[in-house]
Amino acid sequence: MSGPAAIAAHQHAGRVEPVRLGVRLGEATARGVDAVNGPPLDAPLHAGEVRLGGLDIFLEIDSVGPVGHIRGQIQNRTDQPIAVAALVFGFRWKRAGVEVAGRASGSYRFLRNGWQSWSFNGALDLDDAGTPEFPSGAWLRGLHHAVGNPPLDRSGWHESDLVTVIADSATGVSCLAAVMERGRSFGIVYVRRARGDLEVEIELRFDGILAAGEKWPLEPVRVALGEDPSVLLEDYAEQYGRFAGARAAAPFVAGWCSWYHFLHRVSEDDVLRNLDALTRVRDEIPVEVIQLDDGYQRAVGDWLETNEKFPRGIARLAEEIRAAGFTPGLWTAPFCCVPESQIHRDHSDWLLTDGAEPFRGLVHPLWSADGSVHVLDPSRDEVLQHLERLFGELVAMGFTYLKLDFLYSAAMQAGAADPALPRATRLRRGLEAIRRGAGEEAFLLGCGCPMGVAVGVVDGMRIGPDVAPSWRASDAFAIAGIEETLPSTRSAVRSVLTRAWMHRRLWLNDPDCLMACEDAELSEHEARTLATAIAVTGGMTVFSDDVPALGADRRRLLVETIEVARQVDAIGLPGASRALDLLDGEFPSRVLAPSADTGFLAVFAASDDATNATLSIDARVAGPLQGVPSPRLDTKSPAGPKLPAAEDNHLVFSLAPHESSLVDLVRDVPLFVFCDFDGTFSVQDVGSTLARRHAGKERPRVWSRYESGEITAWEYNMEVLDGLRIPKSVLDEFLHTVELDPGARDLLSWCEARGVPFRIVSDGFDWNLNRLQQIHAVRFAYDANQLRYDRGRWRLAPGHPNPDCGCGTGTCKRGRIEQARKLRPDATFVHIGNGRVSDLCGALAADVVFAKDTLATWLEQRGEEFERFETLGDVIPELERILEGRLPGLPRAR
């Protein structure tokens, strides 16, 4: 193929060539800077320096095979300020005549990623018409799009925010175009057909004013080619997360929220009654967070003042939740305030404006007399100081889980005290002020939030619209153009599946609440479909029902959803779930969460067609299976669990409209490797090192009690580590010093290449294991104990205790091996470890043992067989011999 040098090239997917660099100049309006009508100034796109309209643009283009990045800066070279609406990067994806495996190019589909949490997200045809004109005005469009008034020259283009991936429907070859936002601009991707090729343009939308001589760094632009759109999205998100410092390592979240059952009617008594119920069923329904939602505040904006339904205030409620052993959570809309609020009366000059009037960020009839909701202006330092104080006070009360709602409002096109500040920067400043006030240990959950601007600030992100007790949105609230953004289970499920690739790459995905209540309008099929989507993607699992009123069937659905979601999440970082047909239809129908030993497969029939849908999947995609997969979440079927049929190496599912099926995959494996973490997979013993550094005075005394048999290993942990005050920043600094064993990566690679299950089994803590996976860019499934932060102190809970074993640990390694053996009685089980305290019982339960240090000493003293090793690289040749001998029929090594 001839033409300009490609920024990305792929053997089958063709090449992406740079075409043009453009600048959209801006003009001041009552609602801030907006683009001047007309096409942008432009020039050829190339590395180096380009001058356009008084602006010097310096670009670096980094091309490595199928992936290219553009970085750079823009500078005002004049002596006058320049309003800059956007910078434009234009490309051409050349695919003419390309065939893959004898299949010619066909039609194209693309992922429409919405601007904020609730915006439409799904796959669409890349037709010639482009994105339809929005029918309900610029203000309403601006609630769900980065730009309320799209440029006139974008007619006929399809639009996506932050990222898109385009795929040839016949061949599967794909092109990704994306921005790695960090609060300097909003990235908008435009795509259209062009004479056999595709034109792809990325706009960095500033809507700010560049002062004379001032420079703005540009957020990186990424283009990539490949043969699987999901892989391209996952690779992008991993790179993006590392670049932006994504907070993706928090422990799995299961919780209860007051919203969907009680709505604004919620009272203190309602929360306390559910707190009491959850305390009583803690062993059955294992939630950690209890979150109070909208309805407690005196007025929106006055978050520390309660109404008459909460007579004792929220601080007392937080104390009671915490005393019961749960994490207190609280909802706020931090940038919103209504005319009735004290902050509005005292500080009306703090608001975004629309000319001489306060700007309306939304209309909410239940919040104010005329429905008006105004917006605090984060371009003001006084507003940032207010946010810091507010969230510092909330955390001091005990609310360490904070849901931040309606965040988009601070980034809408509105007048600000500092009109030069780009809209994305305005929002980012506000979010960073909240983080400073809340501190590093608080869990911040973004909602109604533009996606990219929050990466690195929030720990969790709502990735779809609100769920609802009905499949589709209510006609009573239908407004042309935003139908798919309104609360509905269908739209929520679609977004959960199509944004699964974000989980534990950019944050923890929040799919919104499971609707377990039996009085909802959802059918049994629809309730299970929502539960299936939540479970198979492994995101946060929160429910919102009146716990005392939950029936037995819906309680089982809830419990199993939490269990499966936790298992999927524990497959490792980054998230493992993938939509296998991401772009085939608006709604993915097949989602796989694989691991080397087990996994989950979900199929969805989203169609409204009255006839049953037959969905099949090549069983080889799931790997060699041990028997027919068993169904999950099938709690109320009069005919019993619905099993998939096996036909010609395919699993075949027959599903009614809106029905789904989730099956548990057990892979047929001859060898299973369990490995200790501290001192085995890692060089350092994380827990022991922290105990020596931060609990030095207590540790020797408590260790003597353990050695004498007075207390168990887990009781030692509780006395030494529970309540330990280690700031998260100090812990994180230490974790960055933890080295992996020199053979750790090689062992993971060997197991992955041969389909051998590898699992870390640790008496350490999930928080540390998640963070170390992120730091070292490795993924492993694990079993471990639980670590949470509570007002700067560690709070511990056992992960997998086993009263039938004498090890006395929080996670019994013998118990984990025996559990796996029940599913695979003919497999050979290997344990690798170094310590006698937690590894001995696992070593005695395994068929083959690799040991060093005190574990080797104890096994030798007991006359037990084992193989010595120094590094994990020493284990690989022995595993190779075991594997070769096990295929087929090797008797157990011990």
C-alpha cells in the first residue's frame, strides 16, 4: 500500500495513515467558550512543529507496529489570548481489498462509548447517515455529550467519546482510536466511510483560553489495529490506567444501598432496621458497605445538615454502622445546590452562570420548588476549599465510602469565574479537591461522571444508567434523544457488558444495584439477566432491597450473585471478563470470564422477539471442559436447572426473550499449581516486614504466645495487625519495593502457555495482592484474607478459615486444595511454599511439594517427600516432567 508513513500497520488490518492536524478556534459566549462556526484551520499531520492561527503545535509520533501514539503541546505565540475550542487529529484507515482467511471486507460496526456514566453505550452500524441530529436542544444534549452544539462540519460523522473501536463485520479486523484523558480536554472520536476506506478523526475539546505565551500539554492520542476489538480495548485500558495512575486495586465491594427501595422517603429507622437485619444474616449475605443515598439532607448542597427523618444526624448513623462491623457509605451530589440551600443563599457567587443567571445543571422537581439545580464552579479556589473541608468532615464522621453523583454538571458548557480554564480541567480540579479532603484511604465512587477525567481519582465508576424495576424505561419520562439514558434494566445491562473491559484497568466497575425485590415489574428472567450481567463481569455488587422483606428465592439470587462476582473478580487484575461478540449486535450475547481451571460463561437473549432464541458457542473457546457446565443463578425454575445442550463441540442454549444463562465451567486439567505468595512468589514477606516495621514492640510478645500454642496464627494476625495504623501512602510506597521471585513471571508464563491452572493461596491480604498485581503488571487468581481501611487503621477478616484443620490460619491452604480436588479427583495437585506456619497444611494435602526455608526443614523432620527449590524458575523443569507423565494416566506422585 502506498501513501504517507503509517502511524499503525497490521498484516491483516491494514494501516492507519496521518492526514490532517486542525485547530477549532473559539469565541466567548454566555456559557463559556464555544467553537466558532465553520471548519477548523488545518495542515498536514506530521511529527514536529506546525503553526496554525497564532498557535504553535509540537507533536511527537511514536509508531510501533500496530500501535501508534501522538503526544505534544500547544502554545500561544502571540501577545494576545486565544480562545481554543479543539485540536483535531485526522487519520485514514486503509483497508481496501484486504481479506482475512478468505473472507472479503464487509460492513462495519463501531462502539459508541458515551461521555458520562449514563450516556448511551453500545455497538452500532457504521452507516452513511452518521450520528442523528439531537432533537431536544443543546442544553439537554450537553447532559450526555461532551458538546451540546456539535460542529456543523460533523454532519454525516459518527461520534464516540473517549474511545471507539471499529470492526469489519466479515473479517473481524479492527481499528481503535482513543484519548488518554487526565483532565485537560475531552476526547471525541468521529468516524465515517470514505471511498472504500474509513476516516477517523479525534478532537481534543478544550473550550478554554490560552494566554499569551502559555503552553498546554496535550493528552496522548492512541490508534491501534488488530483482529479482536475486545483485545484492542483491553490493551488500551491497561496502558491508559498505567499512564493515569488508575486506582483499580481496591478490594472487591459488596454492599447495601438505600436508594431503589426507599428512594427519597428513606428514614433513619429504615436504615437501622436494615442494618440490624444485615447484622443478623452477615454469614449468609456477606456485604461490607452500608450506604445511605439521597433523601437524608436538609437541602441539596447542605450535606452536613439532615431533615426531620434523620433527627440524630448522619454522624451518629455512621457510628452505628461502623460499630456493627460495616463500612459507612454516603451519597452526595458535590457540585449541585438548590436555591433553598444555605450554601446557595450564602455563596451565590460560587455558581456557574448562564449570562447573569445561575446555570442549571439539571432539573429535579423533588429537589427544589421549581426544579432548578445549580452548580458550584470548581474554577474558584473558594469552591475547592469548601469541597476539601466538606469531605474531610464526612470522612472524620466515619463515611469512608463516598458516592459522588451528577458529576457531569461541573463540566457542562457554562460561564465560569475563570473562563480560560478548559471544562475538563474545571471538573478535574473539583474531583481532586474531593480526593484531598477525603484522603487516600476513602473509596470514591463516581456516578453521572465523564469517564476519562476521573481516571486516577475515583476508585469505582458507575458504567451505565440507573437500573429500574422494569426492563425498558418508563414512557412517562421519555424525552426524544435521551431514551436510552433513562433508568431501565435493559440499558443498564447493555452498558455493563459493553464496558466490562474497563474493570480493574481504570477502576472497579459499578453496574448499579441488583434488583432482587419480588414486587418489581421485572420478570423472573429479567431479574436473573441483571444478576447474570453483574456476576459474570465481576464488578461491585450492591443491592437495594428491604432486607427483612426479602423472600427465600430472591435471597438465594442475591447471595449467589455476590459469590460469583467475587469469584470472577478474584481471577485477577486486570478484569478477566470479555464480551465475545462485542460489536455483533447492540447488546453482546456471549460473555466469558475464563481462568485456567474454572470460569463462567454467560449468554443473553436481549431481543423482544416472542420466540425463543437459540445461541451457541464453540465449546473450545472455553477450553477442554470436564462434563456439561452447571448452571448458576437458576434459583426458581419449575423444571429444574436449565442445562446447555452439547452438539458438535458447541454449547447450545435455548432462551426466552430477555432471558440469560450463566454456567460454571470446570476445565479438564491434569495438573494444578498452588503457590504461596510471601517469601515464595515474592522475595519479601509482606506481612512480616510490615509487622516488624510498624508493630515492633508488640510483635515479639505476641509471637511467643503463638509459639507456645496459646493463640492461633490468625489470632496472632489480629493482635498484631488488626488496627495497625499504616497510612495508605506509606503502604503503597512499601509495596513498590516488594520484588517478585526471579522466576515468578516465567512460572506464570509457563502455566498460561500450557493451560495449567496457577493460583496464589496466601494467608496475606487481598488489598496487597491486588496492588502488587497492578504494580508488577501480572495477573494471578488468588485466595487470601480481607484487608480494609477504617480511619487510617487496618481492619482484617479471614478469607477461607477451616475449623477442620489445625493450621489456625485465616486462609487454610489445605482447605483450598481439597476444595479444588473435589472437582478434579484425577488431577495432580502441586503446592509451592516456604513457611511452616501457613504452608505446612497445604504441603501435606498436595500430591507434589516444592519447599524451601522453614517449610523444607519441617517436612524433612517429618520424613515427608518434597522437592527443594531456590527460585520459582527451578520448579518449571520439574513441572514439565510431571505434566508429560500425567498425559495420560500418571498415578499421583505421592
